Amino acid sequence: MPRPEFQAPPDVFYNESEARKYTTSSRIIEIQSRISERALELLALPNDGVPKLLLDIGCGSGLSGETLTEHGHHWIGYDISKSMLDVALERETEGDLLLADMGQGLGLRPGVIDGAISISAIQWLCNADKSSHDPRLRLKAFFGSLYRCLARGARAVLQFYADNVKQSEMIVTFAMRAGFAGGVVVDWPHSYYITSKG
């Protein structure tokens, strides 16, 4: 089966039917939980007992946000699919949800976020789903706005599945141009994490 990002834009692909199917798949729930736990581990948040305000980019139906909640953190979830966010609301996830296109920038005040995760979302920025979409400009807007909204010393852990080496290099290049450092962690074949803030 072809990857979802090659079938349709995310707001079209994740319609009501796909959003419900995604959220009820025990396999997907397990994978999301495992990857979210790993992302949280790589965030290396201080163990001071103070809840942090985290960003979940491409939060979908809130599966990864549940991990953040279980660890006592507050979170803001961004997603472009209204259907996915509707399922998150039905599931009564505890995050604040925003319907937004990360490729247009995040639109948050500078320095307000203590950390950010993204699970299987940023590779969607590498596709030109509309004639107005330029993957390079979308990656630039995304990484620039993400860097600005993070508090000093905060990290972002962005897990993605690159389609090819060129795509992963493009993602990493735009992250570095925005000021991110820390490199790429490869846990499984084709599962990459960009970590840290410069």
C-alpha cells in the first residue's frame, strides 16, 4: 500500500473514515505510544516535577498527546485534518487543539513552548499538494516558526519517515538553517528524529 502522503493531502486523506480507522487500530496505537515515549525521552525535560507546556505538531486524534498527558505535561496540538481533531475532541484528549497548516508557520509567541514533538508528520511538508505549495518554503516557514516559539534551551524531537535520502537531507538542512542543532537519531529503518535546539 502506498504511503498516505502520496495518496492525497493530509486534510483530504485523513477524512472521517480514515481518522476513525487510524485511531482504533491497535497496531497504530502501540506504534504511536512507543514512538511518543521515545520522543519524550529524547526531549530530555528536567525532572523537576513542574509540568511543561509542549507542542504536538501533527497531533492527529491525540494518540501522542496521551503520552504527554500521562507524564503530567500540558500540550497544544496542531493538525491540518479537521476530522482527526474531531476524533480527538470526541476522545476528550486533554490538549488544546488547533486546526492549522504547519507549512504556513506555527503562529505562536516567541519563547513560550518548553518542548515540541512531532510523530510522522513533517514528511508531509516535502510534497507540493497544491500549486501554491513549495516544499522548501513550507519547511522554512515551519522550522523558523518552531525555533522562535521554543523557550531558551528547549528541544524539539521530530520523528519522520523520509521517502529517500534527498528528502531527509532537505528536512535536516532547513532545520539547521533555522538554528537547530543536535543531529539526527535513527532508531528503526527509515524512522528519523531531529533533536535539539541550537
